[in-house]
Amino acid sequence: MKDKHEKGQPETKQVVAIARSAKPGGDLPAPAPVNVKTLRLGKDCDYEKELSRLQVELVKLQEWIRQEKLRVVVLFEGRDAAGKGGAIKRITESLNPRVCSVVALSTPTEREQTQWYFQRYVAHLPAAGEMVLFDRSWYNRAGVEHVMGFCTEAQYLEFMQSCPEFERMLQRSGIRLIKYWFSVSDEEQERRFQDRMKNPTKRWKLSPMDLESRKHWAEYSRAKDEMFAVTDTKMSPWFVVNAEDKKCARLNVIRHLLSQFAYRDLTPAPLELPKLDKSKYVRPPIQEQNFIPQIYTEG
């Protein structure tokens, strides 16, 4: 039995038209499910301790992916300053970059613009035993490219038609595809933009395109609604992350990611460090080596 997006382009156009006729809903946080026990940071659990515990579980998941030769793709999409990068950083900081890599592609080159749209993303898909995290992905076409006029209407509709088919193809090949949308209110987004403008260590995160996007809030909201209407399929659903609080969002997305796998603890057994044999080595004079200046020393 075919799902609602398998009948062809006319139906895709109809779904997009229906989404366009609706009032844009924006990115408002959804309430927590009634049956889920919630933990309050600072009261029921400590953020740093819980993050450390979950990162240990991520290491176990990494070993499971490597051992079982799984191929995993995780997409991180959402509003600018929604916290995607921070969540990715906490996921990867304890993992082996040879197993778990991050892909954050820049603007397409002139040559890439002439390729099949998905081609430059396919080059970064995982091999056996690897997990790839996309910090933004092929959904650029449904978002920034569509809203800012970087693609034609025909290219946009072609993407909306092809994307569910492309993702089904990935999944039929054995790739595990998980898609996250980080949802943040316009008030919180503005607060984070202001913080980036004031903080010199964060100012690089704020591009002219980010500032321009503030003028097109309604258009981005409508583009997200259209994208969900077509690409939020039963086989490849979107998981929405309430990102109003960055720390909560990080813990929630890590916990959800872990829940998507029935992994086992394959942590290697502790190793015994062998003794050094220095009898066959004579170190050259230390004065012959170029040491960097010791500006900082132990207290």
C-alpha cells in the first residue's frame, strides 16, 4: 500500500498548495507528552552529570554501530540560532571522529550547482560502521533556497516531489535515517541573536543571511509547514525538539537518539598497560629541541 506521497507530482503540488493556504504557525514549543516523566534540571537532576551519563551511553551506541556495521544518518534542521550546533557538539565530543563525523556544507560551488541536487550530499553518506550528522542538509532547498529565491519554483517543486523518494531509497539500501527539527520561538531567537552580536567569540555564527532571515519570519514559517506536509512521512518522520532551553534540548535529543537503537554495551574490557623498556633508547640533548615558550606554568 502506497503512502500519501507516492502517487506523483500532482498530489505533491496539491499538498503544498494546501499548506500554503494555511496560516503560518511558526515555531512554538509543544507541550510535553502527558505519559512522559519529566526531570527538572537543577532539582531532579544536574545538567553536567546527566550529560556525562548520556555521553557514556553514546560511546556504547558508537561501539554498537561499529560492531554491527550499521549506517546511520542524522539530520539537524531548524531555525537559525535554535541550538543545532550545540547539540551536535555535545553528541560528538566523546565519540571517535572516524566513526561519527559531522557534515556542514558551505554554499554550493558553480560546478555543484550544475549537478543533481542530492549529489553533493550523497558523497558524505556513511559506510558500514559509521554515523554521519548533517548540520543542515538537503532540506536547504525547502528552506533558505526557496524563501530567499536561490532556486526556481520548478526546482523547489521537483525537490518536494523527489525528497521522499530519495529518503525511501536511502532507507531501502539499509541506511538508518533520523530527522530532527529544532523549534524555537521568535522571541528566544532574537535574544540569542543579540547575544551573538555582543559576544566576540560567537559573532562569527551570525551571518548577513541570518539577519536577512529575520525579515522573512512568516515566509520561513510557511516553508517549514509546506516541508512537513510533504516530507513528514510514516517511514521518515520529523522529530521536533523543543529548543527554548538549550540544555534541556541537548539532553532530550541525545536521549531520543539513544532510544532509536536497541544497542548493547560493547565497551572493550579494561586493558593492562605494559611496562616501558628504556634500555635500548638514549634521548638526544634536550637543548637541541625547539620548545614553545612556557608562558603558563603550574601554580
